[in-house]
Amino acid sequence: MYKAKIIITYRKSILDPQGKTVENSLHSLGFISISNTRMGKYIEYEINTDDIKKAEEIVKETCVKLLANPVMEDYTYKLEKTE
């Protein structure tokens, strides 16, 4: 079994208004050294297979078909073997 840990973010060319709002709020709290704030999604799920290639295929397919918008978002993932 594998645990998938997926991070989905807007592509660099896409405006991120939520990230900008958070950044402005952090600045108003005195954290002026923070810049280029981006927001995203973090998703975890378990995959019931012992084949890492199959687990990778499942992660990629779920990201492309449902979890990430391939026009606007990028995704990265990490697979961890579980017991």
C-alpha cells in the first residue's frame, strides 16, 4: 500500500488573488519580508497496491481527471510505502 501526498498550485503565469490577500494580511501584521505568496491544495489518499508504477499511474490519472485543472494548475506528488 502507498500513501499519496499531492500538492496542487496555480501555474506561475496565473494570478493568485487568494495568495495576494494572504500576503497583504501578513504585511499588515508586520511580516514585510514575505513576498510571492501562493495558495494551493494539499491532498492525501492511500492506494491499495504494492506496485509503485501502478500507484504512480493512479496518482497522475486522478490529478489530470479530477484533482487539478491542467490548464491553470500544476501538481507534484510524493508516494510513501505504508504497512
